[in-house]
Amino acid sequence: MIRINLLPQQKKVRRGEADASSDGGSQLWLAVVLGAIVVEILALFFVYKTKHDQLGQVTKRNDEVKGQIEEIRRQIANHGDIKAQLKELRDREDAIQKLQAARTGPTATLLELSKILTPGRGPTVDRDKIEQLKRDNPLAVPNPNWDPKRLWLTNYNETERVVKIQGFARDGEDVSEFLRRLSLSDYFYDVRLLPAQKTQDAVTKVELVKFEMSAKVRY
């Protein structure tokens, strides 16, 4: 009777199965590693592509800004010359205006002075201002019944829009009325009465008040 011992054969078979299982696991692990590397490469490529596109946009924008800066520099290259020309034009305009004012201004103030010393007339002043004065201080309002013939001027001199006025009046009230009208006029301001003195007319022997005023004119 023949006996067959199968135990060694069974062990041999089990070793082969283990080797096959080990080879399969190694291949699976290698596939996973390769897959992870591929995914990482794709991710890095996507990030690189995104950053590259962003860099391209920023570079393009910088080039546009540089172009705008260069264009502005070209436009303002002669900015100093333009400013000088504008200043020259303004200076000419101011000079022309001053010449025109110098020609027409004194005439206007003399006409205003004539109105002030004309019976039935008075200074050029805003009507609302007069009405307000009537309510607040009636004594500051010109006297419509005043006779301008009670006062006459002997000298009127203007230098740099500052005038000096000299004259005679019958009494102090006439001087006060003239001062009041002059102060209310739109053409005169900062009106000041200088020290006055009493005198006597050499022909009529009538007592008079010799006065002098200073004022600034606007025109």
C-alpha cells in the first residue's frame, strides 16, 4: 500500500498564492502613487496656467498705464509755457480793466458827487437799505429838504482811489448832511471828516465852516 504525503505540496501552493497576492498589492500601490502624481501634475499645471494668465493681464494693464503716462507726459511737456502764456494774458486783462476803470471810474464818482449836491436828489444807495435805516436810525437817513446850495466844494483830488474833498458850508449841520450822504453812497466808503474850522467870507463877512473830508472810492 502506497502512502502519499501531501503536506509539502500544500505549503508550496500557499507560498505561490502569497507571492501572487503580494505582486497584486504592489501593482495597486504603484497605480495609486502614479495616479496621485498625475493628479498633482495636472493641479500644478492648472495653477501655473491660471497664474500665467493673471500675469499676462497685469502685464497688459501695466503696459496700458505706461502708455497713458507717456501720453500725459507728452501733453504736459510744455505745461510751463502754457502757464506763462496764461499769466501773461491775465496780466494784460487786468491791465486793460484797470485802464478802463481809470477812465470811467473818476467820471462816475464825479457824477455821483453831482447827484449828492443836486436839490431833490441824493446818493446812489439800495432802497431796502434806506428803509431799514428809517426803522433803525431815522437820523442816519438823508434829509430830503436839505438845500445843497448851503455847501460848495473848492477842491476834489483823487490818488490811488483815495479822495480828498475840501469846501465851505454855512454851518456844521450842512457838513453833517453832506457827510451822511457821502457815507451812504455806493461809490464812497470809509468816509472821514477831518478837523474843521470856522472862518468868515472876505466879501460878505458871513461866518462859514471850512471842512475837509477823506474817502475811498469803488469802481
